[in-house]
Amino acid sequence: MTDPQTDPMDRAGLGDHLPSRNDSADQQPMTMANGSPVVNNQDSMTAGVRGPVALQDAWLIEKNAHFNREVIPERRMHAKGWGAWGTFRVTHDISHLTRAGIFSEVGNECELFMRFSTVAGERGAADAERDIRGFAMRFYTEEGNWDVVGNNTPVFFFRDPKKFIDLNHAVKRDPRTNLRSPNTNWDFWTSLPESLLQVSIIMSDRGIPLSFRFMHGSSSHAYSFISADGVRTWVKFHFRSQQGIANLTDQEAATVIAQDRESNGRDLSEAIDKGQYPRWTMYIQTMTTEQADALDWNPFDLTKMWPKADYPFQEVGVLELNRNPENFFAEVEQAAFTPQNIVPGIGYSPDRMLQARLFAYGDAERYRVGVNHHQIPVNQPRGVACPHSFHRDGQMRVDGNRGAELHYEPNSYGAWKDSPELAEPVQDGGDLAMWDNREDDHLYYWQPGLLWRALTPEQQLVLCENTARNMGDATLQVKHRHIYNCFHADPDYGRGVAQALGIDIDSVDLNDPTPDSDPLWRRRNAAGADLNVPTKPASPESAKGLPPEGRDTNVEDPTSLTDPMADPFVL
């Protein structure tokens, strides 16, 4: 176990912090927005030495007016983030799977921008919180920007996008108190049995990464590869940290947050400044359309992984971050990612969550950064030789607006040609309806059980105790519901959580059948209404003194946790 007297961040191996001084200084005289010199930046114009301020002090008015508009709306989720520039290089041939130009040859490279973030925290939140981490990247390919907007976990809490706004409300602040509410959070999670796998990962050793450099990434969603012959293959993307995996315990995280709320951002920035460039290896999992059609579970369900024994990891390339932003606001805050950004040879899948994100992300950026956010340098298709966007006008259009170029199609001049040769093969659909997803697939507990049984006894204990602490004063009804979910994944999982919470498992009703339809699911969530009373928070400490053996959190060699086929958190 790490010595509590030391800084837990020392395990990142960066040594002393770099000086905080910003050495970038332009010696040119200050000017106003119109280019004219600022006469006086010290004293406001007043009527007499001690009189009221004059409205005609143009610099005072301009300075305040701009300041009032300096902050753009923060992201509703993933608000607190950090980013860096780098490169992606193809190391293995997958050209038989996709006609995407970036994968046409081994050795191909493109520029890359990556943004890491927490999910639930606001822009001023602490980095070292127990939360999912956003893992978004933009590949500036010759065929356009390709965005992979993922997380550091390969699954999510639910599979239908109508629940996304509810998740936001559940993990954000209570509208009455403006405080976080463990009961609200856990009431929502436990009411969705399909969330158990994601919840188990967050509450495990890997719930608080030591830094962005020491965590894996995933597309989470399935996408399509389209070959040169027009054959579709389903694909998931994974990014395995070459630095390995390192994490914080609850107790270490409390120490880090007390010392530095920007621990992850500082680590990323200083590592690059010191030349310790972080790298991730890109892998893919593939599934044929025939394999997908033959499954009795939904491969496009975001709450499930593709078992690695059936769909092994295939190495593709290497990502390296080697340049910090020159200006955080311009390059990180104004970065606008969306999974809608794909290139020929890469397509979407019927994943319900992905389908909704195709609209939601772009629409959020049009609100947050403006309709012409694609003109901001970090969002421009930097790899395309001659981009030719049809869009015109809109607020803050600053590129000449295509001048006198024809602005309609069809026309008599051959302008604005489309590219029908790049059309994807037809996807099979079905009858349009609001299908009961619980009747279709109610294998909620299959993979959480696999995860539990893949963990060491030490990891199991940590998972149970992290869960108990995180549930806080959630009601007895909510805690019983979570024990029920865990028990049905594996009886020992249920017993472990009950023990950590200080609840006699014999008092929990474990006999309800798995909710395999919407009505049964609603009945199950309503069970135990007489237990809807607050509880005292549990504070189990038995895992605190565990040695590193058998655990991720303080494993001596983080790179030992890089191989996906040997990773218990990849099922």
C-alpha cells in the first residue's frame, strides 16, 4: 500500500512539478479590438479626480463588455476536460475490412487531437473523482475528420437514449438543495438492472484512474467497417494504455483532491512537457453481420461487451500525444466532437445510444460554440487538402462565405457533385415501433457475474466496500434493490455488498424473477416501498490495508495490465 505520508501522484513517475510561470509574453503595445492603442489601462476616466466614471471611456466599456461574454456555455456532461495533440500511425494491415484511406497502408499517419474528461463534474470539479472518464479523439484524415467519442469503460449504464437526460439529472445536483444526492444517483442506477456492469466497473479498483495516461479507452459503441467490395463488418475500437493501469483508492483520492484539484490535467501537461509522451495501442474487435444475426443477445446493446474469446482483439496502430495546446480555450474548450464525424469506409450501427448521439452531440455544439464551430481551427478538417463545405452564412462566419460561388444544387454547371460511389450497403431494418427492449434482451446479470468471478478476492472486497461508501445515505429500499441485482449476477457479489453495507442479506427479498418485460420491471422497482427511509452511510475500512497483490490499484508494474486478453475487466 502507498505510504499515506507521500503524494499518491508520485506513482505517475513525473518527479517534481514544472514551474507555474507562463513564459509566453508579447512585448507589443496593447490595442483595442479595432487596433487602436490603449492609452491608459490603469485609470478610468472620471469627472474630476474623485468624480463619477465617464461612459465615453471606450476601453473600460469594451473591456467589461468582452469579459461578460468570455465564458461559453459549459458542456452539460464532460464539462471538465483536458486535451493534447499528437499522431496516429497504422502498424497492422486491416485494409481488407475497410476502404477508409487512413487504413489503406501500414505506416499511414495523421494528426490527432484528444480530450479527456470526467462525466458528472462541472467545469470546476476535482479531477480525482470516482466517475467515468471521457476519451474523445479526432483523427484528421485526408478524407475528413473522424471522431471517436468514447469513454474509459467499454459499456454504459443503459441502452436506450431516452434515459440519457434522466442520467444527467440523477448524477448532477438536486434542484432544491443544489447538492449531490447519493439516493437520487443510486435510485436511478439500481432501477436499471442493465446498469450493473457499468456500476461494478466504476465501483471497482478502476473507478478512479491515477491519471489520464494510466487508463484504457473504448469506442463503447459498435460501428461499421465497409470494405472496397461493399461488405459490412461490425467493429468496436479499443485503446490500450502502453503506460499500463494505475488507480487511486478512495482514501488516496481524498488526499490528492485536498492537494490538487487539477491532478489529471497537470499530469498530462507535465508529462508531455517533459517528453514522456503517452501512447495507446489501438485494437479492434470485429463481428460479421451473419454472426450478429445469429446471436440470442443484442450485440448493439451498449450495456454489454463482446466476449473477447469469441471476438479477439486485433492490433491496428499506435496513438501518441506529443504536443500541448498553446491556448486551452481555443483548442480544448472550443473542441466540438461528434460521432457523426466519420469518413468513407467507416459507418454507424443500430446501437440506439449511438443513433441518438449522432444528433445530440452536433446539436449541443451548435448551441455551445455556434453554428460555424467547424471554422474554429481545432474543428477544421486539417487533413483535407481542399475542403468544400456547402454551408453558408450563420453567426460568426469569417472565411469569406464561399464568395460568389454557386449556392444551390442541382445546377447547369456541374457544381456541388455528390459521391454516390461511396454509398454504404443497405442495412436491414424492421417494423417501426417502440419495441420493449426488456422483452427482447433481459440478460442483465450475465456479464456482471462474469466480471465478479474474474476478479481476485481482494478486488471483490474493494468493489463491495467502494460501493457501500458511495451509496451514502441512500434509502434501505435502494440498497436492497442493489443487493438484489448483485445477488442475481453472483450470490457472493450480493452477499459481499450486503456485508459492506451492514445489511443482513436474509432481510432482502431475493426471490423476484428477472424483469423480462416492462410491466415486470416496473413492479420490481416498486418493491419494498415500506423500506423507503434514509440510512446511515457505511464506512467499511477492511480493504484499506490490503497489499498490492491481486489488485489493480497499487500494482507494482502498471504495464502488466495492458494486454487486453489478460485483463479481467475485458470480458
